Amino acid sequence: MRARAPLLGAVLGIGLTSTMLMAANPPASRPLSFQRDVLPILQTNCAVCHQNLGPMGGLTLEPDEAYENLVDMPSMEIEMQRVEPGDPERSYLIRKVEGTHAGVGGKGLTMPIGGVLAPADVQTLRRWVSEGAKNN
């Protein structure tokens, strides 16, 4: 039994790693879901500052309001939509998380404040917008 324990641990470790990678970077063949793929990124990285009690930039990202407050909504910082379905380059959310917002006349810090979004999360947000920013 003792000889098998390290092998079992190694197998389980590999399984956990591939599961975590799948969650961080959804397969390209599967359409992205706002609820499954996008909302967890927003809740983990953004909602602490963008909640109902004094949301930064007037943007609330509480789970039941996040989609409606992002898609086809004008930014309060610049004449640009927060999320322009199908067009990540014209989506201020994408510009803010990529740090390219100043290039289009935006202001303030790259989001999230005090950190950098993981490249896989930025890619997921960009792909979701490219796929039409569906509420699914």
C-alpha cells in the first residue's frame, strides 16, 4: 500500500492541475458562457470594488446586475461602451483590463486595482466579447 500512495498522489495532482487549467482557459471549441466563464472572473477580481455600496466608477458588478451594467452600456469615463458585443477593441472593459485604455482617451488605472488580471482571464473576457457577449 505504501508504495502506491505516492503514485496515487501524483495521479491526483495531475488531474487537479488539468481541471484548474480547464477552468482558467475554457476550450476554444465550446462557446463561452457569461454565468460559467465570465461572471466568476468578475466576482473574483472586480466585485470587491464594484459592489452596490459605493461602486467605483458607478459600475456595480453584483452577480444579478453585472451583465446589464456591462453590455451595451456607456462607460462613465469615455464615450465608449463598457462592452460592445462582437468588438473587443471598442469595449472599454477590455481596454481597462489590458491597460490600453489611455490609448483611446480613457483615464485611471488598469483594472483590477492593485493587481493584474491573469492572461487566461483577459483572453476569456476578450473571447466572450468577440463571441457576442451573450447572457448565457
